[in-house]
Amino acid sequence: MFESTFFAELSKRVGTLLIEVQTDGNELFQGILARVSGDTIVVVPVGTYPVNSNLIYIKIPSINFVKFLPF
């Protein structure tokens, strides 16, 4: 139940916000939410040097939390 609501909320926010995502593996990612499809989100990383242009694919069930941050 929660997963479908979470998916719908994330889908509304694609491309509009900077997000911070923590996964079950205690990995922390920060970037722009680029896509939500199936059970996966895609994040474009920002704020790292050197610039990492690799997209980050995160399975929705593995997400512990998401913070929506101001630009």
C-alpha cells in the first residue's frame, strides 16, 4: 500500500527538486530526481567533485527515506 503511494508522490516531483535518498545499505545519494518507473527511481547526482555524470538507479523497496531539499 505505502509503496504505490510513495511511487505516485515521487512521480509528481520528477525534475523539480533536489533530493537526498538513503537506502537499506546506508548509502546516501543526493541529486535531481530524473525518472520514476516500475520499482526504480533514477537520480542525477549533483554537488560532487569531480563531477559524476553517471545516473544512479535505486530500487524503491530499498529506500529508507527521501528528503526534498531546496535548490
